[in-house]
Amino acid sequence: MGEFRFKKFTVVNERSAMKVNTDGVLLGAAMTLKEGDKRLLDVGTGTGTIALMAAQRLAGLSAGYAIDAIDIDEPSACEAAQNFAASPWHGCLHAHHISLNEFAETCGRYDVIFSNPPYFDESLLAPEERRSNARHTSTGLSYRELLDFASERLTTDGRISMVLPADLERPLCRHARMNGLHLFRIVHIRTVPRKAPSRIIAEFSRQRCDSPSEEFLTIQDEGKYTQEYLSLTHDFYMFA
């Protein structure tokens, strides 16, 4: 059985369309969480890793929270439910096999919405259909749909956090503004110092922000993980 072991939980990593990956771990470790956060939503949960990381962080921060995690792929939703049930925070985590559009019909408002969404708009589809749906906006969820949903379902002080390719920053922010959402924090992520950022973690809220927080994170330098990356993931990765 394929498993990925974190310090405080283990993720079964076999049936989900998308496996445990660096993008998801970065979002889980870096996204903004606050003491008053009570209702959270993970869209496209896959193995449930990001939701589990959020649960671990909130356990020492906020009491009485609940995290819904949805996925249109049934094996992924079932695997997330299995991982949630085996975790120390099983009572706070709830997996649902449902599309975002269907979920929107009955769900309430959320303090935090987070996602590692598909982003390959124009690239060739992966050979395996379920993995394609998890990676491509033409067959799966897009950041535009997430922002449209967030504009309707965030609480007044709520936030949405996403990890995406760096070259999507401008269209992402533009679509957010069209939905009345404002960038308040962005993390530029590069794999090594000499390369341009390849990913961003972008966070939006309803509150206007004239000077968004801008951060930079480098994952490796000279073949070793950087201290900033190890510090960020210290509570999760076994090696950090």
C-alpha cells in the first residue's frame, strides 16, 4: 500500500487522481489561517493532504473548527475520507464526493477556501483520464470557477488561498478583482535561486488591500533544501 508519512499523520496515496505533491504541501504550510477560522473548504482535495495540514495547524490555534473537503473524483474522495478517519482530527474533517457546482447549491459560507486547482489550459492531456481531469482546466475545475464560487460563499472577513503557476498571476488577479476579491498576500516560489519563480501562493479577501504582502521562497540551493523551506515545512515533513 502506497503511503506518505508526515510527522503527525499518514496519507494513503494509492487511488487519488493526484498524489501528494510539493505544491499542495506548500499551500498547506503557508496559507493564512487565523484563530477565528471555523468553517473551511478544500476544493479538489485529492488525498486530503492540504485539509489534514490545515487541521493540524488549527488544532493549536482555533477550537470548534470544521473542514469540508470535496472532490469530483470518487476514488479520491474515498481515499481522503480514509485518511481523515485515521488522523487525530477525524471529527473535524469531512470528505464529500461532489462537484463544486452541486456543492454550491446547499453549502453555507466559509471563513477559508483553499485549493491546488488544475491549471494546464493548453497543454496536451495526460494519457490517464482521471489524472487529466485533476490537472487540466478543460476537463476539471479552474481557478476562475473557484473565484466565482468564493465571491458568493466567503464570509465578510473570509479568504481564498490557491497555489498556481507563476505565469497565471496577472489573469488570476484580474479575475479576482472582477469578483470583488482583492489580493492581500502573494508568495513567489522558485525551485532554485537562479531560476524565476515557477509557482505562486495567492490569497484574496473581500477587504481592499493597497499594499499586498509579497514574499519569496526558494526550495533548494546547491542540492540541499533551504533553511526557509525546512522552517516552513518543519511541523509536517519527517526530514524537516
